[in-house]
Amino acid sequence: MMTGYLAAKGIRASESRVGRALQTIHRPYHEMRCSGARNLNPIPYRAAYTGHKLHLDQNEKLGMFGVTHVLAIDGYSSKIMAYACMPVKNNLTIYEKVYRPAVINNGMWDQIRVDHGKEFFLTLFIQEILADHRLNTETPPYRQTQSTKNHTIERMWPEINNRVNYPLKEALVQLVDQELIDMDCNLTRYCVSNLICQLCHLGISRVVEAWNNHRIPGKGIPNQLAQGGSAKNISAALLPNGTEAADLYMDTLGSSLTRVSSFGMDPFTSEHEKATVEQLFSEKWPDIAVLLNNAVNKNFLPFKEALITLVTLTQRYS
């Protein structure tokens, strides 16, 4: 993964050289990796080409703090095609931020693979409407299975958990245990979710860069495998925005979808109040990447100070 991340930044280094450097720089991680068990999948899996199967799944390891991740990964190349972080899993957000851009940028997949969660209903509805625009129209446009059988994307979550979710969660749990933040307070919940979503989006973008540029033994590099894929291109005009898609869903099926999902309650009564807090926070913490960089390396103090500062400023100016 580190080799892939360096490649995404234009730095070419051999895996053996990078491996030796990582052993020296951070011994605890190296020892944990050496002692960890490999999660091998015994069930045969086949995707014949890019555009054959697109796997979507959600991660709620930080759900109690107002963050849910959703990824879309191509079954053949293993390239992550789209991702999003949101306060609470939401049909419109998943469709608008994950499925729609994946299709607009890469074409129609022959089949979408998801679990039985209700948060994918809008995505599956549009996939079925556009089923005739696929390359292979003989297969069902989507398939719902148990989460454990959506294994292609399940393998991504340990990478994201270790590099993003677990360090931030450890810091947040410490804040709760020390009673420095009150997660029963709607204002605090709103602030925590807002900041963590931004940090997680930054962290996942790094993981995606690294993953899409790293070499999978016996297979290749996802970015290269996905080049010139067989997904059938369609016009963006065929993919309505989230609100329009939800309206069509309701008119067709007679069921409504939650339009906006929030974590906590927005305490601001005007845009001026919100802009004031954002300005004051950015003056003290102009680059939030510093907070993530320290947190993933077990230095939680800057992140804790920033979160408490955000809560205090919001209480003062809202």
C-alpha cells in the first residue's frame, strides 16, 4: 500500500526498499503485520472484465460518532471507483455521491452487488431502470447477498479501519471516557460528525490513491487493469440527480425515501454564524490534514484540542 501511495505521488520505489524503510520507521506496525493472520477467501470468484460487477458496501465503525463510509469497487480490476463519507447512511447521498459518479465516469456495470441494506434501494432502482443500457443484458442488473458474500469489497475495510477509522475512534473514545465531550448533546454530535467526516474523507482519499496504484500479487495494478474497461458508456443525462431520482422512485413505487439524514442538530440559525465559526476555527487549524496525520500516528492531542475548540466556538456563536 505504501508503494502504491508513493506511485500515486509520482515516486517510484521497489517494494523491497519500501519494506525495509517501513520496518525501520515504525517497528510496532511491522511486528503486528508479521503476526497477523491473512484473511483468505476460499470461495471462487469471477469477474470477466471491468464493468462486469460493481460492489457497494457501507462501513459504520464510526457510526456512533456520526460517520458512515460507502465504497464502490470494480470486481475485475479491484479499482475503487467512488467513495463517500456521510453522517448517516442515506439513499440519496449514496446514489448521488457513489453510484452516479461511478457510472458517469466509467460507464454502466452489468451487475451491482450489495447486501440487503435499505440504503441501496434508490441505487438499485435506477440500475434496474437503465438495465437496457448495459453491455450484457442477459444477467440480472443487481444482486443482493449477505454481507459476508460481498467479499470483494469487504477486503477493503481492514485497510480503511487500520489507516483511518481505528485511530480516530480511539481518540474519540478517550474524549468520551474523560467526559471532555458529551455525545448526548445534539450540538456536540453535530460538531463531532462534521469534523470527523472531513478527516475521514481525507484519510480514505489517501487509501484509495494507494490502493488503486499498488500491485496486487498475481493480478496487477488496479488503475492499469481498469484502463480501457468494457463498461458501456451512457449519457449523464440518463442519470437524474438525487432529488429527481427520489421523486421518480416515489412516483413509481409509491414509497418515500429519507431526503436528508442528520447526526445531531444544526445549531446555526444563519449562514453568518456558521461562517464565523468556520473562520475562527480555520485561523487556529488552517490545515486539518495535520490533525489526521498526528492521530494515525497515535498523537491524539492536536485532534482532541481541535475538536474541543470547534465545540466551544459553536456553543459561543450559535
